Amino acid sequence: MVTAFDVPVEISREAAREAARAELADPAYRQAEPNPVERAVQWLFDRLGELLDRASAATPGGPFGILVLVLLVVAVIVVVRWRIGPVRGSGAEAPLLFAGRVHSAAEHRAAADEHAAAGRWAEAVRERLRTIVRDLEERGLLEPRAGRTADEAAAEGGAALPGCGPGLRAAARVFDEVWYGGRPASSGMDHQLQALDEQVRASRPAREAVR
């Protein structure tokens, strides 16, 4: 994180403007849709540009006015980042679905019920999806693999059970949003995945259905 001590004492108007433009052009500020954050940042950028011009004209060659404005840019950046929260970078790794000791589908299902009864919806959502994927593994529809992500499980599970594909993809999105995006979980999400668990257990691959 940039601090006041990291800002050079002497900085030109053009250097200050370029630093502000480079930071505020970060794609992180353009990921909220609809986009009030981007509009607010653009408005602040325009005002800061005007202030930089005025400061440069009022104090030619003087570093103090520019320093104050650069510190203001830093303050704006900190506030905006706090407002929109952490943003997943393009190279960030997707969260893994399983970690630690291997449990059966029945054990994951019991854990999900326990979390739901206690109102721990995020944990319930995670255990519901683990239940579904482990059930597919135990039935031989998926190859057991510890390093599988939720998105990979949804894609592979949807290939094995095409009728469950949309529900599996939706469940993976819920898992990613809750456990990576910081979205609050809810009882509705838990019920959604619980219904999907029942659908998956009742579904059979096409090759079995025609027997």
C-alpha cells in the first residue's frame, strides 16, 4: 500500500498526473455493474486534473502544492479501494472445493445440515456443494480429485449429467461468490444447493437411463 512516506518530495505536474491516471485507470474500478464507482472516480480524476493545473500555474517549480495534491490522490485511491473491496486479479487462482481429510458424501451432507441448523450459511453452502461432488465421485461419474475447483466440478458434472448442468454451474457461481467474492450467504442459497443435491442423486447418465 502506498503511504505518505513513499511519495517523492519533488514531483513534476506531468509525473503527478500520470501517476494518478495510471492508478485510477486500474480495471478494478471498472468491474462494478452498473458502474457508479467508475463515474465517481472519473469525476474525481477530472477535478484532480484541474487542481494539478492550477497548482502548477500558481507555484511554478514548487513541490509543496503538488505534494499535497498527490497525497490527495493517494487518499482517494485508498477510499475507493475500501469502498469496492478486494478485487480478484486476472491471475488469481480459483478457490479449491476440497481441502484436508477426505469425507464421504453422507458426512458432508450431515455437516451441511448442522451448519444450516446453526445459521452458518456460508459453511452450509460449501458443504452442500462438496456433498454433490463427492456423491458424483462415489457413483463413478467423476474421477476423485482433491485439487478440483467448483467451476471444474460443475463442468465435469454437467458433462456426466447434462440435465443437472445449469444447476451445477449456478451452484459453482454461488460458491465462488461466497467464498471468494465475499458475498453474504443466505438460507435461500442453502435451499438452492439442497434441492440440487436431491436432483443430482435422482439423476442417471443417459447410458443408464436407456437400460
